[in-house]
Amino acid sequence: MQRKFIRIAACLTAALMLTGMLASCAARQESPTSAPSSGSSGKLLPEPVTFDMWIVENAAYLYQKDMLVERAIADATNVHFNVSAFQDGSVEKVNLGLASGDLPDIYFNALHANASEWGVQGALVDFTKHIGDMPNFSKWLTEMKATKGDYVDYFYSAGGELFIMPCYGFGVANNNTYWMYRKDIFDKHNLKTPNNEDEFYQVCMDLKELYPDSYPFVQDGFAPNPQVMDRIAYQFGSAYPSYYNNDQAQWVYGPVEPGFKKAVEWLARMYADELLPSNILSMDNATWREYVTTNRGFILTHYQANQSGFNSQMKESIPDVEWHYMPPWEGGGSGVKTINPQTQLIISGYTAFTTSKKIPELIKFYDWLYTEEAKIITSWGVEDESYIVNPDGSWNHIDISPGDDGLKITHLYGLFQRGFYCVTDPAGQLSYADEGIKYSWQKVQEDSGPYRIPSIAFTLERQDRRNPLITPIQNHMIENVGKFITSQRPIDEYDKFVEELYAMGLTELMEIANEQQAEINANRK
């Protein structure tokens, strides 16, 4: 089998503004349990069909057979699932299956990089070949193109193939990252949230004086790979590591940009004055959480779920605790006061193996996932079983209260379990959110910057040129960024560090990316 394209280089966020996604539940007119029109049984398929499906489950919400959402899908479509769930080694498992021929019909949560590699080898169905049999999906694509620009383009591979059915809604509602702070502490001491990096530094110094044992900027994500730099450098007008620069319309390498250097210089200053945890290059998640929950940290940038999670966890020992949304701030005098929306982009989803004997049924089922009926079932479940419609027209999940653990809805009903959603209603995930999260979510929509193209696929030839360059450059960058922040290498050697990266072949690395992007653009026209 001819191999034409392989692998994708992970990069960063993409160009598009998300606004107004929290639709009013009261505006809904569709019946949540209305039956599909096709099939003699009143279901999508006239006869029952069972798909073997592999899913990558989350340790926090393990797959359970026959949860409500799975039963509701079967009632509407006649589709049943034989699920194999695993948490680790998913890529290796698929690769072994490709070698042995022992593969399921469906693999859910395939990342763009892996799907592109397997797809161009002929292992995955290219859904562009089946568009004529997918009217609901085609309609959704047209609507998304009109309202969300090039979002769906991010799911396509280098040659224009579509090996993943695009998901939308889950990341928008639940996967945001943003700046947050201890509002109760700031209010108590009449402190102001910062507008720039100097004000950020000063308020941290004020907090350090008030709480000498604290690390006011209590941030994790610096080790083993400083991926948190994507959010920090973003405020300085850069990103991490390579990313698509919308203004330049090309791929660039963040760590060699002036804005990134300013971000590292600022962090080095923060670290030197003990405003950051002293063990940031070795700190594990448990230690970081201990700092956060014991009045030893007051500002961080993290996932939406942690805002309510920390408030709930700390409430008993600190009744007035209030982790709250903090407006983004401009770094370096030429940065941005917007939020990096990268984490909203979850470029993964349903695939179908070409070895499946049930591809026509799969195509029909996947097309159904883009209907309003499917969105209601996978976001809300079944009326009077998992949600109710109130007299005022609003909807609420049953036995879910504001401020509950965000995973409770999955534990009770299976909603938002991997393998059982595609296009979801953000309101379904936010219905149980407390007022602080709802406020933060709305502010994220208002304050988010534009998306950037999140990833790029390479031809085999370009991958062969790229392979000898990417690992040594990346390792050298990671090692030295950490050293600069922790003063293990003098910050005045940063320009020399940039020269070292170019000497290792950085120019060629970026040329390869931009050559490939030009070809991808041509294929998509």
C-alpha cells in the first residue's frame, strides 16, 4: 500500500473567534425524543447493528456499559456498541491491530496526527468519498463554514482527505483555559488585577510580603516540557513552540521571537524573587495542588474545571475562598490583552477502519450525529429521565445542581463520555455550572483572540527531511528555556541561544513547514 503522507507536527491555536455559543435553552423548539424518519422500525436503521468500538477513556470517568446515553442512541438509531476502553497505549494498540488485522469498526478520540498517518496508508475511511450519502453532515459543514470560518478545515489531512469526523462544542464549553485569581484575597487587601507584566510582578510582590510562605504566581506546566509557555508567551505576542502566525501567514518558531524572550526574562525575574514555586522544573501535580489549596498561591492560568474544583475543595477550610476569572493582560509593551483559545480546539474524534464490514451503516450513523436529535441526546439525554423542561422553557439535568462536580453528569448518565458525542450543545455542559463558571465562560467568549491553524500534515519526503531536525532542536530549546527561567543559564545569553537553534537547522525546519502549508492550501482550494 502506497504511503503518501505521514504524521502531523503538533502546533498551536487557530484563527477564529467563538462568540455567543451558549444558546438559550428556552429557544429550543425541537422535541428531544422525536423519532427519525428513516427505517421501517421508526429508527435510523431498520435492523439492529453492533459496532466494535475502541475508546480512549479518561481515568476520571471510566466507561460503563449501558449508561443512559448509550441506550438512548440505540433507541433512536438501532445502533449498539461493543466497547473496548483503555487509557494508555492507544497508538501502539492500533499499530498492532494494523499489523495483525485485528481492528474494530470505530476508534474514537483519534488525534489528527495519528489519523493522518493511518489514513494515508489506507487504514481509515476517507469521509470525503461519502459526502453524497451524508446530507446532515453536508448541511452542518456548510453552516460551520458560514459561521465559524475555517474551523472544519483543521480536521482535513494534507491531501484534502477527511479521516476524522469533526467534533464541535465539547472543547468550547468545557476545555477553556484562562487566567484566574483569588478574588477574596485581592479584595481583602484592596489589590487590583494587573494590566501588564509590571503590574503582575508588583501585585505578586505585594502578596509575597503579605504571605511570605507563598508563591503568588502558583503555576505548573513548566516540566518536563514547558507547555504553559504557550499561554504565557501568548500575552507577550508570541506562542510555544512553533505556531502559525496569522499576521505573517506562516509557521514561525516562538522561542526565537522578541516577545518570547521578554516572557522568559519576566519569568526569570519572577523566579528570582520567589514569586514562582522554586521547584517548577520538578514539581508534580500533587505538590502544585497542595500549594494552590493551602493559601500559598493566588494567580494561575489553567483549565476551566479547576476554578470550581478548587473553590469546592477549599470551601471547608477557607469558607470565603473565591477563585475568579482574571482578565488577560498585555506583556512586553507589544503583547495582547486577549485569551489564547487553543484549548477549545480538540482536533480528534470518530474514525472508521476500512476493514469494517459495516461501512454503509457507519456512514449513516455518523451522518445522524450531525442532526439536532443527536445533539440533544448526546448533550441532554432523554426528557424526564436525564433532563426536564421547566415551565419557563429552560432545561435542567435531573439530579445535577449548580456547583456540582463537572463529572457528575457523566457518572450519572454517560453524557460526554468519549465515544458517545460528536456535536454537542455547550448549554448542556454549562447547565450545572455555578455562577462563577458561567461568568468566566462568557468572559472567555468576549476576550478570546483569534484561532491559529493548530497542526500541519507532512508528506513522507518532508517528514524525512524534518525528522533529523525536530528532536535535537526541541530538546535543546526545552532544556535552555528551563535554565533561563531558573537562572541556571544567564539571561544575557538568550541571543546566543537563538543562534544555537538556527545553527541546528531551525531555518530549514520552518521552511519545511511553510512549504507543506502552501501545498495544503492549494489542495483545499
